[in-house]
Amino acid sequence: VQLVESGGGLVQSGGSLTLSCAVSGGIFRSILSSIPMNWHRQVPGKQRELVARIFSGGSTNYADSVKSRFTISRDNAKNMVYLQMNSLKPEDTTVYYCDFSTYWGQGTQITVSS
């Protein structure tokens, strides 16, 4: 199973980015669609933080720090998960990871300039 994130980059404070996560290999689409999908982030020296989670039925959870700014979504037909990030702040700067179960992507860097 492979997870590949994309969409990271440099953005000014207040700007927006959308991250994408493509899942491929070794898992049936019907199974993947039933599994919660996550976005985590990790600042060096700190614990990895759960940013957002989306369940199979579409319900979502968010970290308090990103509520009302970030939106997680999924397209089960395409094995894709997205993270729409609005009103970005410098403290959102770090590496963002897509994951489910024990599988993780390689991460994508988000840098928000002040």
C-alpha cells in the first residue's frame, strides 16, 4: 500500500492550500472506503498531531487549532483524501502526513510566511 501526498508549498499568511493524498496498491477500494482516513502533522521536537479525520460515512473530526479553517474530504471512487486549508497561519508550518491504519505517506511540507 502506498500513500502519496501532494499540494504542499509556500504560502503567505492568510492564504490557502489544498493537499491531496492518493492511495494505491494492495487494498480493495471497498475496504479502503470503510476505513477512517487522517491527516497528521509534526513539528520537529514535538509529537505528531492529528489534524483531521474523516470516517467512512463522511463525518469528520478536527484539532481545535484548525477547526473552521481546514476541511477534510475523501473521494472513495478515486482512493483520494484531501485537506483544504484556509486562513493559514505561520504556526501551521510543518510537514503534513496522510495516513490510515498503519500506513503513512512520506509527507508534504507546508510553509506559511508571515
